[in-house]
Amino acid sequence: MKADLLAASLMTAIKTPYCSDGSIDLATYDFLLQEQIKHGVEGIIVGGTTGEGHLMHWEEHLMLIAHTVHYFGDRLKVIGNTGSNNTREALKATEYGFASGMHASLQINPYYGKTSPTGLKEHFQRVLELGPAIIYNVPSRTGQDLPPELIRELAKHSNLLGVKECAGNDRIAAYEKEGIACWSGNDDQAWEARHRCGGHGVISVTANVVPGLMRCLMDEPDSTLADRLEPLMNWLFVHPNPIGVNTALAMTGATKPVFRLPYVPLDTELRQTGIDLLQQFESGDLVGSSLELMRDEDFQLVA
């Protein structure tokens, strides 16, 4: 199983869709996963930042992991985001995730209530004891970088699969030379990370919208597609993720236009920019069967 996970070059941080009452829309979720499978995605991050795990209570979060394993675990590698800034909570969630059959966990460093380098090491070593894990380094969100010396120490543990790295391709290249697997956490850097820096691939947000093109991006060494996708990627991240991808999938008709607060859709001007960008792709490239600007009142905000 570890070899299968390491072979996955395209994993999608999947969006969690909602019904009009704010509950998880499992029928639409299943449709989104079927689209990912159809276009060659190999793995799914359940309840990550894009999937708004931070807006779920743990019962919802673990239910979604179990649901994904039950219906799609034979076709996708299921990586449950069971990390937390509370070590006790991360351990409990990760135990339940593995009991449900997830293939690996995604573990983040304690955020907001940050800890010392020794505390980071202790935190990760405890969760690594439970099973295969990818460590997620995203300093822009956690406020704390995971330095190479820590990752090198943790790489001695047999359950560390590798790192989802957002601190740049130089670091990815250095890790890969040392035998530490890395997936880019930045879609706009993913082609270079894969084809020039030796990276294993990408854990992608953009693949929610154009999974087939992201598959080609990971497979083809020609940078032409990367240049073509860059404006779309920039638009998807014009405000903090997952605002852009939530708006895009509502406009393509892939999901209901329901947002859990504090997320709200992109404004009309930015939606028009998105429509202009999405229209440059073939309809078969997009997840969803339509393309509509939508009015502000078409979106529903639930608390």
C-alpha cells in the first residue's frame, strides 16, 4: 500500500458540497469523486482545507472519511485529514480514520497555539505511530514553517510517506534528492516541481475543476499546459482557498451554490473574470454541465 501511495502523482484536495440546509450533500460528493476517477486522479484528501474539515464537527468529518473509503476506496487512495493543533484530538481522529479504512492520514503542525521544535517532533511522532501519514507544511496558514532538519528526523519513521510542501520548489528538490517524497501544495508551482525538481506530484485544488488537465499536467513534460492553466489557478486563489473553487463549481453547476460561513462567493466582477477564463476550456474539461455567472442572490450562506 505504501508503494501505491507513493506512486500517486495527482491527488485532489476534494471540495465538500452542501445541501440547502448546510448538511453535507453526499450525492453530489459522490458525483465529484466519480469525475475525479474518470479523469485519472489517484488519490483524494478528505476534509482538508479545500474540503473545509475545519468547518465540520468530528462526527461529520469521520463520517465523510468512512463514506469515501466504503464507496471509493477500491479506486482511490483515501487520505483523511485527521490532523489537529491538539495532539490528543489528532490521535483520536486518526485512530478512527484508520479504523474506517483510510489508507493514510494528512497531518498538519499545531497552528495558532504553536509549539517549540521539540513539541513539533513529539506531536508528529505520536501520530506517525498510528499509520502512514503525509505531513503538510503550509506556513502561510499555520504561521510556523516545518524546517528541513525536523522533516529529516521524522523521515526516519517508517510511517512517514512524505510531505505536502508549500514552501517552494527548491525545498522539494532538496527533499527528493534525499529520498523524501514530496507533493507540491501549490498548483501554480506543480508542473515545475514534478518535471524539473523531481517531485512526486501535486495535491491539487485546481483538479476539482479541471481534473483531466491536471492529469496531463503531471504526465507531460511540456510546460505549454502549465502556462495555459496559470491564469485559472491565479483566479482560484485570488481570495483564500476554498472561496474560488467553491464559486467555480457552483458556476459550472457541479455543486449547489451553498456556502458554509465564513466563506462567501467571489463578487460579480470576479465571477465574470472566472467565466471568461473557464470559457477558454472545452466543456468536457470542466466538472459540471453548465457555465453561469449567477446573481448574488443565487448563493445561499449558512451558519
